Amino acid sequence: MEHLTAILAETEVRLTDLATTRKVIAELALAQDDPEPPETSTAYEAIVNAFNQHPDQEFRARELHELLGMPTDEASVNVTRARLGRLLRQGFLTQPGRVRYQKRT
């Protein structure tokens, strides 16, 4: 039990160090004269938002790209297909047809 307590204490120290490092990096990033703020919306958020806005609609990966204004080249669409697969495995989406995805209701 003492061994586990020691490991937990070490992990908490590491987490504190990581939180401090994150704060320092964020402050340094803000200090730079960057004309554009960092993008706050991730691709996953955009995909989830699209399904939330259209819960009854089925989408293919390419259709999502067109709806969201994302690049429609094959490599970009393949990355989205992988993301859709992860969302499917997590239970957020269903797959009513081959290569079609819909929000789970």
C-alpha cells in the first residue's frame, strides 16, 4: 500500500509540473505578436457540431467536408473517415448504411 501511495504522490507532482509548464507556454504564446489567434475549434468539435445541428441526417465523410468547408482531397477525407470510426466506436454515431454516419438518438 505504501508503494502505491508513493507512486500516487510522484504522479501528482508530475501533474503539477505539467500544469505549470502549460501555463508558461500559454503565456509565451500570447506574448508573441501573432496576428491570428489559435484556432479554438478542433475538427472533432466541428464534426460533432454538424451532427448535433442535423441529428436526423445521414452523412458521408465527403459530405461533411463540403458542409463544413473543409478540404475535399482524398487524404483529408480519409482522416475524417477515421475520426467518424472513432466516434462510431465511442457510441456517439450509428452507421445506418455503408459509409454513412448518423447521430445516435
